[in-house]
Amino acid sequence: MLTKKQTEHFRKKLTAELREIEERNKEKVEELESETNDPSEKFHGDEADQANFLEERSRLLRLRDRDRKLINKLHEMLAKIDNGTYGVCEACGMDIGADRLEMRPVASLCIECKKEQEEREERDKALRRR
């Protein structure tokens, strides 16, 4: 079980990461909006230029989506701190451990359950390939 001091440390860490990601996401949105606002700059040049533009836009959208998922996970972890379940494995109910949370503050599984999950995913992936 995490101490009150450890819990507050993780709350600060999660909140700081949330602010950083939201700011980065805001910049991506502004960049995407600026591209959309000036249609004359969208498709100039040859096909290679157009492909580069579309690839860059796709990359920004993927990054934004990844950030959105992480923002949701950070909010989920902050809610767990509020309700007293942060640091408890969702699979087995055991403590996750401060060392693991320090490395990955959004961890929701202890290391043993995470390993089992990854092994299951690998087995499922191997079975699908057959």
C-alpha cells in the first residue's frame, strides 16, 4: 500500500504529465487548424509534395490520438488516487509497487499480471498468424 506521501508524489507527477501532454496536444490542434484554414497551401506542388503533406498530417493525427488515449489514462489514474485504489493491480488486487509506478505512473497491472497479459497477447497473435 502506498503511503500518503507517495500518493501525493504520484498525484503531482500525473498532474504534471497531464498538463504537458495537454499543452503539446493543443499545439498539434493549432497546427492542424492552421493547415485547414489555408486551403491554397494544402495541395501545391507535385504528387510527392502532396504525399508528404498527407503523410505529415496523418502522423500528427496519430500522435494526437495517442495523446488523447494517454490523457484519458492519466485522468483515470487521478480518479483512482481520489478513490484510494491507485497502486492496486486491476487483475489480482495486489499492490503494484512504488518502483513500477515511478517508472510507469499509469500502470494498472502489477508486473506479474502485465507479463501474463503480454504472454497471452503473443500467444493469441501467434495463433492468428497460423
